[in-house]
Amino acid sequence: MIQAGKRFMIYSPNEAQMGQGGGYWSNDDGWVDLNSATIFDWSERKTFCLPASLGNDADWVDIDGDGTPGSEIHLPADADRPKMGTVP
């Protein structure tokens, strides 16, 4: 089980490679680099939908205590949480 105090970012490998941003999601600016990414808490992760991404591959990434993504750990998207849109 995921601990309630953990923090998360949204990351898309396809957006990192093909998009104009750095693959991390910002609620204010869309796809951005790591330093501009929005950090979410556990309750936000359970509430918010994942944004549309190239290949529909956006997913939650666990954050270490220093604010960086944790060891390339990608958490599965919540199956009961819809994505905001899809890219054909």
C-alpha cells in the first residue's frame, strides 16, 4: 500500500522524447522539465485525472524526499480514474 505522506509527479516518456516539454506535468504550463513539474500529494493523486499524452502513457511517479523522481519507479495509473483525453 502507498503511504499517505508520499508525493508524486506525472511523467510521460513519450512527451519527454517527442513533445516540447521535458515529460513532466505542470498544472499551470502543461508538459515541462523536472524543475517546473507540479507536485501532488496522495489525496490529489486519488482525485485528479491524468492528462492526455502522446501514446497515452502519462503515469504517476513516486518522489523521493529531495523532490526528485524515485529510482525510476512508475506507479500504475488508478484503473478507476479516467484520463482527460486520448491521443489517437
